[in-house]
Amino acid sequence: MTKKIKNILDIYPEYEANIGIEVHTQLKTKSKIFCSCPNQFGSQPNKNICPTCAGYPGVLPNLNRRVVDSAITLGLATKSQIARVSEFARKHYMYPDLPKNFQITQDEKPICTEGYILIELNDATEKQIRLVRIHIEEDAGKNLHIGDNESYVDLNRAGTPLLEIVSHPDMTNAYEAKTYLMNLRAIVQYLDISDANMEEGSFRADVNVSVKKKGAEELGTKVEVKNINSFKFISQAINYEIERQIHLVEENTPVTQETRTWDEKYHKTVFMRTKEEAFDYRYFSEPDLPIIVTDDEWVDRLRKTLPELPHQKYHRFQHDYELSPYEANILVNHPNLSAFFEATTNLCKYPKQVCNWILRNLLAYLNEHKLELHECKIRPETLSELIIEIEKEIITSKTAQEIFLEMAHTGKYPSIIVQEQSLKQISSKEELEPIIAEIIENNSQQVEAYKQGNERLFTFFIGQTMKVTKGKGNPKVIKELLEKYLR
């Protein structure tokens, strides 16, 4: 379950929204979809190109089978119908980043249809978001605009394999849309077919929003919002667009079917083009590629490779580890994080404590230092040992916080840090009793106030003891001795 998002329709209870989403996710193949050029992000502009992906006359595409495998795998994971026969088409439009002046995609015969993705609502019930289709296509290049007068084209991205996932307009608010997108992204990451990195453009969403009066049978006029590169902005754009359209309806002004984009600076959608300006793509079957014919053997082989999927892991984490829906959701939505959690738990057998340290400390450290999990020096082996030492009362929780930071900086095991810095917890009554006796002797005024009924001062004495022991005193033993001396 994602963090609760403001529902703009709470302000307009007589209206309802319908939201459909088109997602393009780049696949993690070694080579591009129709040639052997490397499929890499961040290379020098126009380095990973050849006559095929650069659109030279007379060249022929050669389909990458791994792309079809990825499409079928995603279809199976979303309970889609896998087409026995599918084919490619040419989608024509002229733009600088499309060197052939057409895109090879799928039109009337996509590889997958009629699937769904489960999302969990705020009331813990589940809802199916139906999929119209999943189809295969190639990506275009990228235009680079420098200043006001110069533009360049980088064709490294041209020919990158894409899957386009098109949903029905089954979502009704920004929360459902964001949850759907997070679940879809987690699925493609668990399948290891895409890194789904929104910042690098390998997971892109176009959102279609319409509003209508409650009870109306006909959907409202659809407005598309393109080029949104974060879940936060998608949520904001949906809420803004719903409210904008409601205001138009209230003013008896027709909602125009158009394409808009999200202005991150001014937090509003901005007009791009109307339906009348939309392209006539003139689809026809791609003559240079054979049709794709799938059989039971091919599909069954890929079905056997399916991993445990996010919604399955989400329920298992709650059942097996007694995590809350909130905790399970955060871990499951990040495959590397869920794997880290399970590896750590398997070593120390304290799942709730592991979850707390990951959510409160590890994620905070990664965010503060702008690190990915694989870049962090804390490993399941070291975190599990830290938790075991806390549970065995070898170190205090306060000391553990300091040790955690040292582990993050150095990668050392906590037992080594404890030994090097003499951080072992003081649990001996013989060692703590003289310390407490001296604190009570030096704070007679507070002792008298406590005995007269100011019980809040008990925490003062605990704090003083922890200060003298530099956070190493065993809280249970300290509490027991203080109760004895303060009678």
C-alpha cells in the first residue's frame, strides 16, 4: 500500500474521474530490438548506432528473440492472454529523432491482451486494473536542445526495445494511479526485464484523465498528460487535471480532447496540442519482419521461469514475518530491498527488528547520502550481527545507532567496532551500583522532589546514568537499581 495521497474528489463529491495509463518500459537486453548495437544508457551521443537503427535505406531489421520472451513473460505475470499469432506494423510520423520516418510497433495484433494488475486500496481491499494490451515496439532517438537556437539528435536510444502497457480507464483517483504504476514497475523489476528507472527514461507514463458527474453512463472527454518522470508529479498532475476539468464543466465550457504536459515549476498541466493536430499514423503491416507464432512449449518454458511476484511476496511478508501492510509494501516495491530484508532475517531470525532498522536507519542513510543499496557498505551479514548483539544485550540500542553509522562508513562487523571502541554494554550491578549511588548523592534536590511525587524525574536519573556510562549502561539494570535507591 502506498502512502495515502490527497483525493481531490473529496472536495467535489458529485463528480468522479476515470484514469487510464499508457506505460513505456525499456527492456534490459544486451542489444537493441532489430540490430546488434549495444542497448546502453549514458554512452557518448551517437556511439551505439548502425545503418539499421540509424534508418539507412535498404537495411533490414532482425528481431531480437529476447524481446519477445520478455513480452510473453510480462503477459504471464499479468494474467494476460498470449496471442498465438502477432505481427509488427509501421507507424508513420516525421520527427528528427525518428530516422526512418516510421516506428516499428504492433497495431491490430499485439503479443498480449486482456490482463490485469492488482492494487490494494486504502481499506485493504484489492482491485483489478484491467489491461487492454501489452505490445512490442522500438524506441525513438532523443532530441537535445541547447540554448534557443541549437538542437541535436542522439540516436543511441533509437531501436531500444520497448514494451507498451495500456490499461483500461479503471483508476478513479491519484492514489490508485500511483499504486498501479508502482506495482507495474515492481513486476518488471522482479521479472528482471527492465530496470524501470524513471530518471533515465526507462519507465515512462502517459496518463489519460476524464471527469463526469456521478451516475453518468458516458465517460467524459479524455485529456492526455505526457512526459511525467516521477510518481510524485504523476499524482500532482492527475489531481490538477481533475480539478481543471471540473471547473470547466461547472462553467459550462467544453473540455477539449488534447495533449498536455506537466509543468514542474508552476505545478500545473500545460497545453501541447489538440486532437485535430494529432498525427495520422497510417499503420500498415511491417513487410520486413515475419509474424510471431507462439506455441504451448514456448509459453510453458517461460511460465516456469516466473519468480515470486510482488503481490505474492506482499502477502507472504505479512503472514510469515508479521509485518504491517505499510512495512511489507515498502520492502516489496523495491526488489533489492526485499531480498536484503530476507537475507538479513534468515541470518538473525528477528524479522520485525530487521524491518525497523531497514526502514528507519538504512533508508534514511541511503537518502541522506544519495546512495543506491548496492553502493552501501552495510550488508545482511553485518546488520544481522548488529541486531543479534542488541537482542543479546551485548550493546545498547543507543550504542547501536553509533555502531550502525560506523558500519556504513567502514563496512566493519559490529563485533569488531565494539571491541575496538570498548562499546560493550555494562550490565554488571557491581559496576553500575557505585555510579548510581554517586548520581543520587549529587542530586539530592531531585531525589527529594521525586519522593514527593514528581515521578517524571525518574527519566532524569536514567539520563544521568546513561551519560556517565556513555550510553553503555544496561537500561533494565539501571532501572532496577534506581528503583531500589529511590524508595
